[in-house]
Amino acid sequence: MGLTTQNQVSYTGDNANVNYGVVCSIFQKLSILKGGLIKSNCLCHVIHNAAIFCLKLLPCDIENFVLKIHHEVLVSAKRVETLKACFEFFESKYRTVVLKHVQTRWTTLAKALDRIILEWEPLKQYFLDLGEEDCPPAIWSFIGDQQDGFSEYLTIPECYIHLVSHVLNLLSKYIKKFEENDFCAIDLHVEMTCLRDDLQSRLEKKFCGIVVSNALKNHERNIVKKFEKEVVKIYTQAL
């Protein structure tokens, strides 16, 4: 269209090949016209991908767990009524307990998981009442060890749920900062450095949140060591 690049200071586009492909793309053509360009990918995407790839290293699939709960609870009015009875038993106010997680959207897994944690006891009772044959394996693997009664403290599968919540909320905090209207590009390096330092500090301390740290005190040392190895793996991968 005859636009001049003389006074152009930046160009923004999504990550499609037409924009940033290595062979023939807008970025490559702009680089020819104006040398010294620095490519800077969307940091929200970077953090989102860090979450995806670090959680893949866990021995349990938390994302599938969240998706299954949403599907099982909200597809049937009869199931909702049964779930409401579980809430009444625990003297808890019923609401739409399961938020929908959209796999391509940032921060939705953290929000959906936090809502499940908030209403975990009624939800757990509902699925335990279904029994192993009728409860989806993706959910039963987190609660099956409590079919004879609720544990007094978080089980190891439940520790993984809280661990993932802790990690996701840390990453989501920075994504939300980047989406603020008054956030400036010059702040990016500072905030990404802070995120790296937060992850590094947790890695060195094997810190997985106060709730999980307290729960691990009730488990055998060999089990705790195995869990801590998983914590190290996900922080290392995120970094």
C-alpha cells in the first residue's frame, strides 16, 4: 500500500507464519528494509506455554481432571440435583461450582481449579458416592483412596491439585499484569525478571505452597521426597 517504514518503530502481529515465519514473512521483509529489528514474542503466550509444558511433567493430568469434573457435573440436571444434596450435607451454599476451562485461554485453568478446591468436599463426596465403576478414572485417581472415609489431611493426589493451583496462580499473576491498561513495554523486562526470580526461589526451596507444605508433614519421608522431585521438575521446566 506504499506505507513508508522510515518512522516505524514497531510492528505487532500474531504468531502466524505470515507474520513471523523464518523464510518469507512480514518480519523478514521488514528486516530487509530496516536492519537491527529485535523480535519480541508475546510474553503472555510465553508464560502460558511455560504452564502447559511444566505441568505435562507431573504424574497426573490435572487439566483433564478439571475438564472431566465440568463435563460430569453440568451435563445433566439430575446430576446437579444430586450434587446439591451433597452441598446440603456439608451445610455449604450451592452455586455453579465448576467453571469451564478453555484450553486456549490464559488463566482459565487456574480459576477453574481454584473453584474446585473451594468446593472440594461436596464434590469429592458426590464422586465417591458414584463409586469406582461410574466415576471417571481421571477423577477417581484423585479420590479413590478415600472411599472408606475422608482423610484428615490432604492426600498426595490432593497435594498435586493444590501444587498446580499454586504454580498457575503465580504465572497468572504476571499475565494479568501484562494485560493491564497502564502497563508499559519498558516494564516487561523488570516483571519477567521478577517472575524468573520467583520461580528460582521456589525451586531452591522446593516450595509448593503453605497448604501443601503443611500436608506433607503427615506423609512418610520417602513419599515426600518423591513429591519434591516432581516439584523440582516443574519449576525447572518453567524456568
